[in-house]
Amino acid sequence: MAEIHERNVNESELDTILAEDLTFEGEVSFTKELMIKGRFSGKIRAKGDLYIGPRASVEAEIEAASVYVRGSVRGSIKASSRVELQGDAEVIGDITAPKIVMSTGCRFDGVSHMYAVKEGAK
């Protein structure tokens, strides 16, 4: 049986955090790390990792290196590395990634697509 290790994030080490009282609509792109703690709707295109906080609500098409969800996501998630649903996470939409981890207690309604990463690929 595989072990599940939830990644704890130190918020002081993140470059950008969208605070709990923030509502944002539109398209976001970034190359480092971003944490969403409030509400977001639109598109996210990123080369960096995305963290979605426990009380966050996101309605978006998401593409990122890794996506760590603790809050609510409605929309598709595509990650080049991994997707983790942690704690009470809720995802309604499809997930595509080479690694998908779902902790006990999370909710997922969609289709998951896992693929092998070719050697030398980033």
C-alpha cells in the first residue's frame, strides 16, 4: 500500500498569495508559486506550483506544474508533475497528471487521466 505524504507549505516562502478577502476574475499566469486563499474564476496557466487554500473557491481551467488542493475547485486541472487533493478538498472536473494523490475525506467528481512521464522530460 502506498504511503500518502501531504505537502505542508510554508506561506512565508511563497512569492504570491491571493488573500482570503480577495475575489479575482480573469486569466493568471506565473512561473514561480502561487497560493489562492480567496475566490478566483477564470483561467490559470502556470509553469510553477499552485496551492489552493482550505477556504478557497476556484472556478477555472487550471494548467500548472503541480496543483495542491485543500479547498474547492470547479473546472479541469492539468499538471505536468502531480495533483494532490488534501484534507477536505473538493474537485468537480477532470484531472490530468502523471501522479494523482487523493487523501481520505476529499471529494472528486470527474475523470482522472494519468500518463507516464518520458525520461528526460520536464
